Amino acid sequence: QVQLVESGGGLVQAGGSLRLSCAASGTIFSINAMGWFRQTPGKQRELVATITYNGNTNYATSTKGRFTISRAKNTVSLQMNSLQPEDTAVYYCNANLREAWYTQSVDHWGQGTQVTVSS
């Protein structure tokens, strides 16, 4: 069983910063990639940023240059700077991993953490 535990959400004024962290634990053989997605009411979950096992990163156009994703072992962090009201959402941690050498890679999700940016 795999668990993803997120921390670091909250309320911040426009132009401020927040740092999200997510730790993966449990039965993990290998992690292909970890990342962050976000969702607002009535909209689909969207990519924020991802990082692969070898450090390749991918950012949404709206977050590039403001957000920085990093990873250390089974933990992924997201440094968010210059936050804007449109960044308000529930942020979800994602890990694409294998629980054993003989299993397929599967996506796992955290419970979500609220980020609210006031204008």
C-alpha cells in the first residue's frame, strides 16, 4: 500500500510564496515520476509541474518561471513564488510508481491541499 502525504498549503496574498511538500511511503519498488496537479470547482484537474526519476522537469505554461519543482528520494516539493489569485486551487501530489519489480506502473494521488491566493 502506498501513501502520499502533502503539506504546506494555506492562504497567501497575491505576490507571496508558498512551498508544498509531499512524501511517498509504503511498498515502493521504483518511482518513475512525481508531480503536482491542481483542480478548481467545475474544472478538470490540470498539470502544474512534474519531475522524472532522472530530474527532467515539465511545467504548465502558467507556472513556468514562477514555480520550481524538486525531488529528493521519495519526496517532491513545489516552491511557488509570485502567486496570483488564479493559482487558487486544491493541489494534488502525484506519483507514478511500481510497488514491485513485476507490477505495472500506477498513478497514486495525495488527498489534496488547499492553496488560496487573495488579491
